[in-house]
Amino acid sequence: MTRERTDANTHGKKPASPSGPPGQITRPLVMQTALAIVDRDGVEALSMRKLSDALNRDTTVLYRHVPSKAAVLDGVAELVLSQLAVDTTDPDWAGQLRTVAHHFRLLALEHPNVLPLLVIRPLATPLGLRPPGTLRPLEDILALLAAAGFTGDDALHIYRVLFAYLHGHILGELQQVIERPEETDHVLQLGLHRLPLSEFPRLRAVAPAFASYDGGTELDRGLDLLLTGLTTTLTSPDGSPRNG
């Protein structure tokens, strides 16, 4: 996990340094600075005061570019999702969705504190009121699937299933904790020695799989099931089975 997060930090553009910008304040600079604060301290630590301090400007200057903290949070989500590219011309729709899924995972590993803005916050906002940049991946995936011959309803179903799985996988991966990594015994690593063997024999039996969890490999295993299932259950516009 540690190595993967280090590798992820080299993926995509890094926020500009927020300390002491000598030039004019711009909205992109405000968002890059806000992202840096969220990455370092978390969403709850972000405030308009803290943001203006990081920019070395009075808060009134900040409000010329963003009307509220909510707008800043939306802008941070847009900034991260703007790095999620979808090749709408790829003839291999399933392969392209796999690529998108892995790219989204890397962004989540690079910006774990932003994940609530990508997964939870949009659920409380109607589609038409969400920042346009956060809807771009949806629009592009619908275009990709339309080009592959899917109906609009089927394309939306695929998007929902894919991202429901992807969000759940990433939330689970980011919460994977090894209690005692210095131990060589997997049961001890996970702290499962505290559980009675007679009551949790199967859980203890799969301790090696828990301890050796690899997020990228696990993501692919789930995608294999998901994409294969979609390919075999959805039909072509003429009603015939779809073969990929």
C-alpha cells in the first residue's frame, strides 16, 4: 500500500505551492491552494480564513473569486476529476472502462482526503446543480458506450454499476489497516488472535489473503466479474446477445 501511494503521487499534475504567491490571485490558484490544504489536513480543516492565509491575501479578495466554502469544495472536486480522462473513441469499451477505473483509483490514492467530495458530497446535489467538471466523466462514458452501440439506459446502468463498485472498492482499500506489520504471522498482523478460533475459524483461515491485500489486483478481479457480467447480460439494440 505504501509503495502504491508513493507511485500514485507521481501521477497527474501536482498542485502549485500555496505559500506566498507574489502575483495576481486567480480562481485556478485558489483551487490549487485549497486542494493542497485538503490533501494535507483534510476537508474539515479547510476554511475561507485558512485559505486566504495560505494565499497571503485578505479574505475579501478571496470572495471575488469564490462565493463560499461550498464553491471551493466543488472546485476542488472538479480539479481532481479534470484529470480523469476517458477516450470516447476507443473501440474496446470494456478495456477503456478498465483504464478509467484504474486511473480513478490512482487519483484516489493520491488525494485520499478528497474522496468524500467525489463519492459522498455529490449524492446530496441534483445533477443539474453539480459543477460541470464533475459531470464530464459521466458524459464521456455515456458517449463511449453510445459509440459501442449501447442504448442510453444501458449506458447509464453500466456507469452506475461501475462507479458503485469503484467507490466501494476504493473506500475499502483506503481503510485497510495492518495492526502489527512487523509480525510475520498473518493472524498476529491483523490482530485476529483476539478472536476465539472456535467462533471465527474461516475468518482466521483467510488471514493471509487479508494481510497480502493488493488494491490494484483486487480491483481487476472485481472488474473481470463486472464487465463479463455486463457483456453477457446486456443485449445489442437488435435484441441479440452482446459478445463484447
